[in-house]
Amino acid sequence: MYQEFILQLNNFDLIIILTLIMIFIFIILSDMRRQGRNMRFKTPEIAVQLLCKNCGFKEIRKFKEGDYISKHTDKCAKCGGDMIIDLIFIEETTTKKE
Amino acid sequence: MNMISSVLQISDEYNMIIQTLYILLFIVLIFFGQRIQFHLSLLEVGSILKQLLFLRNTAINQTLNELKKYSQDETTVEKKFNRLINSFMILPEAMDPSGIVKKVEHIVDTRETRFLDDVKRIVNKENIEEAKIRNLSNMVEAAMALNIIYKIVQHYYLLAKKTKNFFVMAQLQMIVPLIFNEAKSYLQAITAFKLGTPIGDSIGPLIAHKFVFNDETKIIEEKKEFVKDTTLYIVEKNGRTFYVIKASGPGGNVGKPGEAIRKIINSLKKEKKRISGVIMIDAALKLEGEKTGEVAEGVGAAIGGIGVEKFKIEEITTKNKIPLYAIIIKQSLAEAITTMKKEIAQSVNDVISRIERLAREELKEGVIILAGIGNTIGVP
């Protein structure tokens, strides 16, 4: 009975059946991928904008623990004056959490 | 069609089998369709619940590790932390709403003081800065939020499973993706509190700070702890006097801006000084599609929270007929509780120029009260 059923199928039928199977697999895989994406976290790259009180020169460096707004920190590369932390902000990149 | 016809043409026996299968499928879907859907929903919500558990455990572990770093006796930290994370606050009865604001304020103040004292009892090493203790306290609060989110979702999941209630499960399935995104933001907030970086909500205090500390502003007086956890700066800019208030930083703290505004207005009234208006600056939740860091102006008390401070501001300004202006900086909930985004930080100059324009064009005479509302973490 099964062989009789298979023999009755022509090439066009096979193409339709294969296409349906592929669509089904694609839907399942894309759903799994969507669930995986849920567990991705945006890892913040925290940047610090420094401002020279003397000449107004601005510089950006990475955040260090203990930094806060208006903290006197590095020396100005241009005039050697005191630099303060003007802004602290994030520039985002996406990585997958293990 | 070709396939179906060929299948149907095989034999009458096949035709009958396929028709019977269709009828059976139809009957199964009529009687058991909802149950099948229920089990599919159960699988999806169950999977998100597992992810929520992972987020909650990660938050708790990160917070515990940070607390242990600053504790003299690491063995008792977990026990004290568990007691803290399961603590609760019961709001007063509202059947007779008269005087409820004072009752809410009393409960909230008691809770805040007790919570901070409990954190201080855990982190008992010597020479820990007050700012660090405040940040650790914020970390514990974020972990508490994740714990509550997990417990509530788990409650409805188990309730729907136990009672086999499809409608409870359907509602849960619809809302869990949104809850999950919120939970992810709380986990990211833990990192911000750990490092002590300004968060999106810190934009109000940041603008107040930038308004006070710049070359064009002359500071006349600085009153730390003007009211609990709140600093007042009396400054002069472009020939105008501003009373600027913000929470005392750089530790995570929101202060008591309502109480501060009330105290300033009462004291200025005594001195018979004219008050031209109050300008409030705060972060506000944006609608989907709106740009992060977009600035908008309006009227009213721009302040969130449980409502006590908002009530005080509205009451005192209404009583004295003082106009209340608001400038908001739009951001999502996730952006408000995680490290400040560049677009939000870059709105500072725009907001300051708007304050100057308001002072020049609309609040022409008298003293202006400027309030930077929000968590002042990372902003002194």
C-alpha cells in the first residue's frame, strides 16, 4: 500500500512536499534563533569625556571605577592644565552571554 | 491539486483512510484545541520563566559578591541579604483618603531608613564611603525587583498550571515578553550601580550640577543637607537668582525635592522675596518611536516615585500661585535605569539653554527655583 502510494507521486508532488518540509524546518529554526536572541545582553562600553578647565580641550577615555562627574583626574595633553570629567556615557556593542 | 487528485485516485481504500483522518483531526481540534494551545503556552511561558530565574540568580550572585567585598564577616552576608531581599512594605489603608500622603510618607521614610541601615550592617568594613553604601543599596533594590518579578510570574504560571486555566495562561503568555525585557534592564542596572556610573534617570541632577558649576554662574551659597539627602545651591546667572536643588551625590540617591521646594518657598515668603516660578527637570518615559534624548517642555510637576514629593510640590505652588514648568528628557525604562546613553548626556546644553530662555522670556522677575529630579548616582 505504501509503495503504491509512493509510485503514484510525480516529480511535481515531490517538489511540493519538500518545499513544505523546508518551510516547516525554517519556521522552527527561526523560532529557536529568536529565543536565543532573547538572552543576548548589551555589554556597555563606558566612555568618559574629559574637559580641560584651562583651554577647553576635550578628550575621551575608558571609564575607571571611582570616576564621577566633575572629578579632577588626568592632565591636559595640550596645555598641562587640570582636566575634569565632563560626561560619562555608554557606547553599545552586542555580545552573547554564555 | 495534482498531488491531492493523484492521492485520491490511488484507491477507494486510501480515500476512505484520508477522509477518516481529516474527520478525526477535526474532532480532536474541536474538543482538545484549547488544551493543545494551553500546553503550547505552558511550554513557552515555562521557557521564559527559566530565563527569568537565570537573570534573578545572576543579579543575586553579583550583588552578594559585591556585598561580601565590603563585609567583615562574609559568612553572615548571605543570611542578612536573604532577609533584606524578602522584606516588604505595606502601604496605608486608603478607605478614608484624608491625610493619606503623610501616612505614605511616614511608611516610605521608615522603609528607606531601615533598608539603608540594614545595608550598613552588612557592609561593615571601616572607611567605606557613604556613596558606595548608597550604590550597594541601589544594587540590592535592583536584585529585589528581579526577585519579585520572578516570583510573580512563577505564581501565575503555577496557578494556571494547577487550575488548568487557559485564560490565565494566555494573559501570561501575552505579557511575559515585555516583563522579560524589563527584567533584562534590571540586570544591566546592577552593573551601573556596581560601577557608580550616572544612569539615564540621573539627567535631572546632572543638568542641575552643570547649571551650577560653569564659568558663567556665580555660586552665592551652598547648603548641603538642606533637607534630608538634598543639596541647595543659591546661584546668580545672567543677573538672575536661582535656587537650585538636587539630591546629594555621587552616591545613588533621589533626595526629597518636594520637601526642599516647600522649605525654599516658605523661607522666601518670609523674606518677602518674589518667586517667579519653579522649573523641574526630569527624565520621562518615551513612547516607542520617539527619539532617546529628545527634550520637551510643558507645565506641571515633573517627578515620579510614589507621589508624596509630587503632592507637596503641587500643594505649595498652588497655594502660592507659583507657575510650575517642566522640562523632560525622553528615554525608555531600560535607558533610565542603566548607564546613561550618549544621546541623553548630550541633551545637557539644550536643556540649559531652554532654562535660560524661560528665565529671559517667561519668568522675567524674581527668584527662580530649579529642581534637578532623579537618582544622582555618579553626579556629586
